[in-house]
Amino acid sequence: MPAERSSAIPTVLTHLAHAEALQPAETPHLLAYLATIRDPRAGRGRRHPLVAILAMAAAAVLTGARSMAAIVEWAQDAPQPVRAALGARRDAPGHFSVPSEATIRRTMARLDADALARVIGAWLADREGPNQQRRAVAVDGKTLRGARRDGRQVHLLAAMEHATRRVLAQREVNGAPGEVPGLRPLLADVDLAGAVVTADALQTHADAAQFLVTVKQADYLFCVKANQPTLLNRCAHLAWHNVPVLDRTRDQAHGRVEIRTLKAVSVRGFGFPHTSQVLQVTRKTRDLGSRRWRTTVVYAVTSLTFAQASPARLADYLRGHWAIEALHHIRDTTFAEDTSQVRTGSAPQVMACLRNLAVGVLRWSGPVNLAAALRHHSRDPCRPLATLGISLG
């Protein structure tokens, strides 16, 4: 599914332009969250606080910065009050210095990127407040094509909420095959009680299902494909011809028409841990200039019972999973992530975390054209601070 369409943003930009720094009673302070991350540098000779480096980087990425050099250039152009609000080092009365590109590059290369991802996810969650609906969390991986170490591209596995686009956790794994063993450590510290975790067929393994249901007290919705031939055969040979269509949607966008139908069968002892329902989704697509339909049938298994999730809700979960693909598309097109040459240590993952922060905090304001929002923030150095909830003075 392609990335969701951008919408008009004048009202959103007006809101951002007049936003005042949020008060502590309204939202927690981002700098306080960043201050909980352990500084990887030795204490001796340390001149610039880690929280200032991270805050400057976050603010710069909100203006569209794509590299370490761009982050430093933004910080050097920032007025003294903005530097002070970001926690910069005070060299003289009324003068606050910014770190050099080498300092930022070395610090980010040694930073605990997993901890940064958790801190960013926690801050966004506290800012948004509790969600009364069942949470849906998508797990998927992405290769940073421009970042290579020892001849291999950096590959990140992430968990993202469907509704808010908030990345809960992100960690580097050993390529696409590393996504399977990487699921447990990725979600180990994430509170998933009562949530449903969606994933593509790569994660459809009994161990993952057991971990989510018994350890994390969550539910799962997994696609089933040829990497699990026995399970796929069981799904395909159910008596689908006797099952009525329970949900149907029709969409027209991007030059094509798509009709999706969903059937669901409740099962017991299906041969895959905790499976309560098996789904059959049929997608029929046709280009607007053609009369020829293309049909694709996919299967999925879930631990959710019929009473817990209606067919329409299951269809929403399946489609909502691809929001994480939309996030990856945004990072590629808006932030040019795949062309980034940042590759040393944990720096590629740190930059990806900062891009996730920018997308998450801008999405919090409502539907927004992210490219235009970045340009909006770049025109005034105080705007990123207001959006991040950092007070001047």
C-alpha cells in the first residue's frame, strides 16, 4: 500500500506558528527525558552536555537537517536564547557555545541508540496521553541503503503504533534474517498489555506468537505466506467457499481501483499457538484506464477472538500495519534517508530515531504535509523549540 496522501496544512501551520512553549503541567519536558540517557563519553575533557547535543540535533532535524554538518550549521545560526533553551554550554555572560561537527559525530556514533528510541517513544506517549482504544503496534524492518559497515548495509527493526505513528522501539539487527531473533529484544521493554501486534510473514513463527501472548500479554495478527508452507496449506484448504464475506471496502486512488474483501473463520487447535481466527483477504485491483482486474489472495492468523475484534476491525488492523511502510517512505523521500552517508557506529540509528521524533511530533498536530512543515520550522529557529515543548528563557 502506498504512503498515505498528504493533506492541505494552512490551519496546522497557523497552529504551529502561534504555538507557545508548553508548560510542564501540560506535557513533560523533552530535555528531562533526554537527560536520562547515559553519556558515552569520558568525564574528563567533556565540554558540551549530552542533552544539549541531542536537543540541538532534534531541533535541527525538525527543520529538515539531513546530516551532521547540517545540524551544526543550524546550531551555529541559532540565536543565543535558543542555544540557552537547548542547554548549550555557557562560555561567557550571554554567550552559549555549540559543539563542533566532530564532537557531534563522535558522540552520536557511541550513543546507546536503543535507549534514545525508548526515551523518544516515552516522551511522545506522555505528550499524547492515554489511548482508550486497543493499541495496534506494527513491527517491520528497514534497510538504510546509504549506511554501510564492513560491506554490509545497516538494517533497523522498529515497532510503531498504527494510530499515532509513534515509534515505540527501534534497534539494529543483522539484516532481514535478523528480524526474527530481533523481535524479542525489540519488544522486551515495551508495555504491550492488551495491544495487538501486527507483522508481515517474516515474523510468523510459533516462538513469536508464544512470546507475545504469554510473556507480553498481547495479541498478534500475522500474515501467512510460503515461508510457513504447512500453515499456509492449512489456511488455504479451509472451506472458504462456505464462508460469507464479512467486510468489503472499495478505494480509488493513485490511478487505480481496489476492492478488498475479508472472510474470517474461528478455529481451535489449528496447529499454531493461540490462533483463534484465520482470515482470507482478497484484493482485486484495476488501473483506471484498463478493464482487467488483478486478484491477490492472502491469509492471516490472529489470537483475537470474534468477540474481541470484528471483521471490520481486523481489516483496519491489516491495512493499518502498512502505516509503518508509510513511515519508511517518508523518511526516504522527505529526509533522503537512503542517500545518507552517516555510517559510523550507532550514528545511522540515532539519526533514524531523530527522524522518527520529527515525524511523530508533527503528526501529533494533525494531518500535515511534512515537507512543508519542515520548511515552516526552518524559517524561524524558535518554532522547533515550541513544537518540542522547550521553553525559551
